[in-house]
Amino acid sequence: MTELSHDKLVNLVLEQQAEIEALRMKLDKGKKPPTNSGNSSQPPSQDQKGNKPSKQKRHRHGPPKGHTKFERKFVSQPDHVVELKPTICQECQTDLGQVALVLSDINQITELPEAKAEVIEVRQYLAECPCCGVGQVKKPAAGLEMERTFGARLEATVVYYRQEQHMSYVRTQAALQNLHGLEISQGGIDKIMQRAGRKAIEAVKPIQQAIQQSAVIHSDETSSRVNGNTWWQWVFCSTNAVLHVMRFNRSEDVIKDVMGDHQAEVWVSDCYGPQMKAPSEKHQLCLAHQLRNLQAVVELDRKHFWARHVQFLFRYAIHLHNQRQQLSEQIFLNRIQRIEKCFDKLLNQSLDPPDARRLQRRYLKYRSAIFVFLSRTDVSPTNNLSERHLRPSVIHRKVSGGFRSDWGAKAYVALKSLVDTGILSDIAPFHVIQNLVGFPSLPLRG
């Protein structure tokens, strides 16, 4: 048997120890609970779906018990009235023309008229003045311009299908053919989208100015695919404006570009680094994100109660925020002091689990950004506002697969900004698009 030298023996032992440590780390990772929407930012659609438990009692279909009944109201001025007056007796054939009638029943049916596309031919004539010899033509009304091919209402419908209903070019073609009897090429649809995009990019500038001057701003970002590359769609929300921007990076330069020299009073976001560097006097962390992160620690070590206690404190703070109007000012302030005191104690505890220590260090670093919503009525404890405005864009990305060009992505976010801002003022998305693309051609005006 060949004897190993001292150095070779030491190296062999170190290699074996390294292999054992690697194996231990793999086993530890295997013990971690799987991520889901309850303990991470993973969407619910990616959660592992379990089998439904067998039900002994069959539940009835329909709305839940106690649901407010909805009844369609009668329209006071219907568009059409159909009179059903009997003229002859079905039993003895007596003429009922002179018999007094009594209204016995009434019913209203809501129907859609046939939405068939109509073609307008504009004929422009030239007249030569007999005095000065200058040729004269009459200027067409808005919506009947000589360079126009499609009417504004048709263009608004195309943009609505593509933008709000996430329809592809092929499906938009099919909808226009089946619903409106209109033949249009994909190139024609593309030209309509380009014209609307150019107008939207110009019209979105006042929205950015409104965001810059907002006291409280919610912000978030999500990935997008543009021309085969990963870009990022950012959203900036306030009480009166929503701004979407598309950028190829996810750095703080995007926030600086949007805000310019302006500064917010409170910036609500998750704990992403560039968001925490946003120009603002104060920051508010999204507690919904923190509750999920804490849940991951709870599932990893259910015997350790630090994460559970922080979870309870965050939930209690959110509940207190929601009950603000039902409490006296002094009681409300006393409960805030209790929350702050308990939280400071939790931050000063000695912790062993590394995941718990990581969250503890985060909360120590951003201590001033945890309970800002308790001192201001205009600040939310979560960033749900931003996530709601980004959710349709995530659906659009999954349905369409992304954008084929830079201009398409920028046009999309400009139109999204106009639509979402219009909704805040109770303007329907189609009407926002209609106001952007121009005055409808029909009905014709004299």
C-alpha cells in the first residue's frame, strides 16, 4: 500500500470536508419550503394547485348568501316602443277596435344595433374666382379630412381592441370583419396604432408634470419583452395621475428622468434599491411584500416566533390604519406609540436564523419607512395601487408575447398612461382614446 505524504493527506481531508459541506448545504436548501404567492412575490398563477377536498354537502350555485340583489332598472325614455294591441277576439272573432284597452304588462329588451361600417365619400370641388382668378376649395369638417382613410371612431375601436382588450393583429382583423363587416389589412391596423401612439406620446407630458408635483407617489416596475430583449415597465401613481414608462434598464436613472428636479413628500414602493433612492422626504415600504417575506421565514422555522410577532404587529398596524376614523385622536396616538415601542423591542432581539436576521437588518436600515402611513391619512400601508395599474400590462405581455419594436412599447405605455389617468376622472377608456384620435365622422354634419 502506497503511503501518502503529509501534504497530500491534508489536501485529501480538506477535499472531503468540502464535499461534506456542499452536501449539507444541498440538504438544507432542500428543507426550505417551496415558494408560493403567500411567502414570496410569486404570482398565484404559478402556485402548485392541490386537489380539492371532497364535499359532503353540495353547495348551490349563484352569489353568496347576503349578496345584494341586482335588478335592471327600466329606462324612462326607450329608443323604440312596440305596441301590442289586440284587434280581434281569438275566441269569437269579434272586432275589438272600439274596445277600451288596459295596459296589462310591460317589458324592456336591451339590444345592440348592427355595427356595420359605413363608407363616406368626400367630394371636394374647385371654383375659380371670376374676379381674381384664384382657385377656391371648401375646407372639410373635422373628421372628414381629405388625407384621412379611416374615421376617428373606427381608429378608436382598433386602438381599444389592441390596447385594452390585448388583441393581436390577427384577432383585431377578425373582430372588425365579423362584427363590423370591415376588411382591413394588418398594415392598416399598424398605421392606425402608429398615429395614435404619436399623439399619445405628446399628450402624456402633462401627466408627467402632474406626477412630479404630487405629494405622495406609488411606484413599481415589471419586466417586459421589447424586440427580443428584456426591458422594464415602470409605473408612477398619484391620486390624480398615472404615468407608465418603458425603459431598457431598471436603475435609479429612470426615476431621476421622470422626476427631474422635483421631490415627493412620501414615496411608496417595495424594498428595491433604486426605489429607496427616489427623491422624497420620506419612504413607505409596502407591508404586503414584507408580510410575504416574513411568511417565508415562518414556514422555514415554525418554532421561531420572531417573524410571527412582526407579522402580527404589521397586520395590527394596517388594521389600526383602517379603523382610524372610528377612534378618538388620543386613543389612536396611544396605539401608535405601543406599536412603535413593540417594534423597537423586536428589532433589538438577538436572532439565530439567517433569514430572520436578514429581515431584521432590513427593518433597522429602513426603520423610518415602516409606519409612515400611521402619521398621514394620504399614505397607504401597501403598494397595491401600483400593482393594480401594472397587472393589465402583465396580462398584455403574456397574451401578446411582448413588443416587436421600440415605438410599439413606448406607444403602449403612453396610451396606458392616458387611459389610467382618465379612469381616475371617471372617463371610460374608449372615450379617452376617442378624444385622442379625433372627432368622429358620423353622424355627418352640415
